Amino acid sequence: MFYWPHFGEISPSARLAQLEWQSTGRRDPKFGIGHVFLFFYGLEYRIFVDKALAELPAIETEVTELLRFYSANNSFSGYAGNLLAAIRIMSQRVMSTPDLTLDSAASSHMGLDFRVALAKRLNEGPLDGQWLLAWYLRHPEKSLRTPATRCFEEFKTLFLARFAAQYPKGLHVRQSSRCLDLQYQSASGAFTKDLSEWARGLSDPLSTTAPMKVAVELALECCDALGAYSRHIGRNPDSAGSIGARMLLPSELRQSLTADPGLQGVKQSLARLLVQDIAQVPLFELLKLTSLPAEPDKRIPPAIGARLSDALASLDVGMEPDVRFGGKLPAANSAVTIFNAPGGAKIDPARAELPTARVVVEVAVLAASAEGNDEKAGLRSVLVDIEKLPNLTPAERLRLFAYVYHLSRQEHTKASGWQRLAGRSLDERERIAQVAVGALTADGRIEASEIKFAERLYSALGIPSQRLYADLHKQISDEPRTVSPADLDGGGVIIPARPSSVSETRPARSNGHALPIPTDDKHLPAASPEPPTAVAPASRSPGSQQVIVNKKRLHRTRHETALVRDILNEIYAADDVETASASTVSIECEVPRRFHGLDRGHEELVVLFLERDGQVDRFDFENQAKRLGLFTDGALETINDWSFGHFEEALVEDGDPMMIPPRLLKQLKEMTLPS
């Protein structure tokens, strides 16, 4: 039969087939869709022409059953859905709670019954997030991007969460004066039926545009936030439930990972590794455990390292080194240190105290492992010194203890690192010594154990000991220093303290717990990390000494720390550094540095987007990458990996043209990092 069949015009064989289809139950897909439509026309006629309203329930059941067998035909599916909507309106059974499914967005027009339900809901007061999202999904001019369709459940949850945050009292909608007009057009085209008599006194929501502007903006915002997760799921469909993938979700969607039953296997594996609270684990094993991409013999991109740290922190496990706080990861087949810590021992990366302390720890561990030293005694001394470092939070101390443990296990790196340190240029060795002494005296005093360490350090660096005492004299003013407690019984006079108006009191040392350096893993004591607590000033007895903190010197020391960190990073990671290609090296000399963490070749590709206002034809991108000696896909992945570390999402959206979202483009333009 042709598309719009008429029983009086079809062939005798078609009429016979129609009778056979009906007599055998009307559920045989071997019969063409024309037979289904011909029967459907009769159902419409029965409702709207014969007005057999008592048969509405039976007709609704029949149409629903037909859809089960013939919904693959889009045309029939649309007409049948329209008739079911009309039946619900005439039966006064429109929805009171919207259904939020991806199927509801499949149609290009808004269902009649939903228009009635929405109009009734608008009469009741401000709109909530569920109704706004349901409206958006059914709107004829909606635009669902890939993150919304690929990750619909996450999109829905994020949309509702952000709507609630922005509109805690709901969205007030100013209704149109235009009345709701409901016209049912029959599938046969024979008649049109006005259903407005079943929806009197309602305004037409389609003539109200303001709510859709809010919904469109919110939907685009949610799609941007889900972009990284969506791309990861697109490339790794089986990893949707993994903790590594979930760390790409916006913060609203990963607040309860510790209670997620789907992550029990990961938590149990970590618990087995951390029976003694701290352990060395191959980095590749952790990446596999969290389903993060990695290759055994290659360096891990910083963005993946940050995601790993976030994933572990969500399960109350910390890691050292940690790229989020200035650490540098080794190759995937090398070991890192993990330890139990609430929240993963999160710290404020803007504070300068920890990086300064790290420099002292790194140099101290190298010194402790120098030939001729008692390494175990040296490491115990390092732990004691950490306890004495001023102005550190409990979480920062815990990280330092773990870092000492990590460094103490790097046997080959320690040995070669000390040799490399001694082999640096004189200028670099003096800078290391200067920063180490500055950190040791940052609290305004120098103790015998610190002088002993400094003497050992200067000797290993090949700097004369006379220079050490000169450096100490520069760091510490000419004020008298306590070398032993005053003994009044032996005579003499106590040197008075400075006036309180120009002094500061040193805070009492907090009761942080150290992660010990055991002689062997079997005897590793358990650590008991404590949450950060406020540290009260130490109470002073009349005869106690005050400690003067020179803020200018401390500030200078913090700045110098960054310079020494570059040298020490080369020492500790030298065995894993990958040699750059000759083409990249040549580019290094041509383009000024702007984006820290990208080599100059990839920087030039990012600048190309800036010059073209965020959009670059793929052909031009490929040509530029080729000129720079880079592969297109690899360059794109490198740029996006770098972006994850700065913006927590990919920078460039692949396609033709390739583009940077306006929000990220604005942030990129504002980056003015020094060369």
C-alpha cells in the first residue's frame, strides 16, 4: 500500500491483507506499516468524529501495544504519541511530576499534554529545576551537545544542582497573556480537532521566552563542565564507573566518593597496601587501580598525576611526590609513596612554608646518604628537624614525613643525586647552601644540631667552612644568642629579651605524628595523622627565651626556594628525563615563554588560537604542527593534558574548526606568566 492508504482505493489483495492482519491480532511486523496506519485512522475517527469517549481507555491500551511492535517507524511513533497525549488531556491525566529522560528530548516538538501540564505548573508559582529541565528537553529549539547525550544522568544531576544553587527559591516566570491553543491534527489529514476546551484559563508557555534563556545558558555551562569526563568516556567506554574517570566530574558530582559502593574494590586494595599506614607502590599499579591511562615505560603527564592524587585524596590517601603541590612524578614503572591521611593531607599550595621545607629535606636526605655518614641516624635527625621547622600545619608535616620516607627508599637516585649535587656549578652549590642556611635560621636562631648539619652540607658541596660561619653571621643579626641555659647559681647576669613591641612569639610546636623511617618494611610503625588544628602561642615563663622572626629574611628565603627546587628536580628526576627532539630544541630558542609547563612548540600552537580568537581550521593546525615537528593528535593531547592541570578540563575541542570555549579563552588571555 502507498503511504496514505484509503480502504476504498487500495487493491483487493491489500484489503485481504488488511483483514488478515486484523484477524490475527494486529501484532505481526511482517505486514507493512500502511496496514497499521489504516487501522490507526479508524481509532482517531472513533474518538474525534464518533465521540466515543467511553472507549478512550481501550483505545489508549491498543495504541500503546501497537507502539511496542511498530515504534521503529518514526512517523507512526510520532502520530501515536500525539494521539496518546490527546487522550491524556481529554481524560484529565496530564503529568504532575515531569519525567527527565533522554527519550523525552527525541521529538522536535513539544507534546500537547506536556504543554498543558507545564501551563498548570506555571500557575502554581516559581519553577523548580526539574520542570525547567523538562521544558528545555522538549523545547523545539533545544540543542543538546555530546556531553549531555553521552552522559545524560550526570548532565541531569549537574543541571539540577546548579539550578538549585543559583535559584534557591525557584525561577519566577512572567506568564504570557496568550491563551493555550491546542490543535490535534489527524494522521490521515482528514480533520483537525481543538482540544482547548479541556485546558481553559491556561497561558501558552511557548510564548514565554525568558525561562529558555536561563535553561540554555545553564545547559551549556553543564556541558562545558562535563566535557573532559565525556571525552574520557568516549575514548574509554568501560571506565565510566572508575574512580579515575569520576575525578573528571565537576565537584558537585564527586562529593560522596568515599561512600560509593562501586569503589569498594579500590578501597580494599588500598587498605591492603596500607596495612602499616605508609607504603611504596609502583606508580603504574596505582594508575591501573584507578583506571587512569598510562604506559609502563613512559613519563606520566602532570594532568594524569593530578587526577591520581585527587582520586586517592577522595579515599583519604595521600601521595608523595604530588604534582598538585610542586612534586615531580617519576616514570610509571618507578615507585611513589602513599600514606593514610584524612582528605589526602590536602594543603594550601599558595603557602610558601612547605616548598622551603622540602628544599631542606631534600638536601638533608642527600647529606644523610653521603659516603661515610650513618644514614639511619641521619634520617632520624631529619625527622627531628622537621618537628622543629616553624609555621608548618599538621598536614604539611605529615607530607614532609612521607617525603622523607619516599626519598630514603630511592637508593640509586640518592647515590647518584648526591654526586650530581656536588657536581653542580659553584654558583648553584652556593645558592643551595644559602637557601638551606636561610631555612635553618628562619626562626631567628641556630642550634648546635643545625650547625652540625650545615657544616656537613658545606663540606659535601665543596664550600669552605669559613663561608658557613660568614653566611650564618649574615643571616643572624648581632643580637646575643643563647648557647646554654642561664645558671644563676654560678653567677652572671641574664641577657634581657628584646622589648615586646618589636618581638614576635614563636608558636608552640603542634603534636603532629611522624611517619617513621623504618629499617625494614616489616617493622614499620603505624602513623596516626591528625587533622589540622589551631596552634596556640606557647606560654612563657618569666625566664623563657623569646624567638625573633625576621619576616624580610623569611620572605627572601621563600623566593630563593623556587630557584633551588629547579636544581633538585633535575637531581631527583634525572634518571627519568626524556630527551626532547631536535626540532623542539630549535623552537625553544625562537618563541618567548608564556605558558609554564608547555614546551615552546606547543606554546606556539596555543598562541595560534589566541591570534585567531579561539578558532583554528584543522588544516591550519595540522600544517603548523607539522612545521614544528609535532604530530597533530599528540600535540592536541599534550595541550589538553596541560590544560587539565590549570583549568581542570581540556582546552581545545577537536573538530573542524578546532576551538577553545570562550570562557577558557578569556582565562588563557589573562595568563601573564613570566618568561
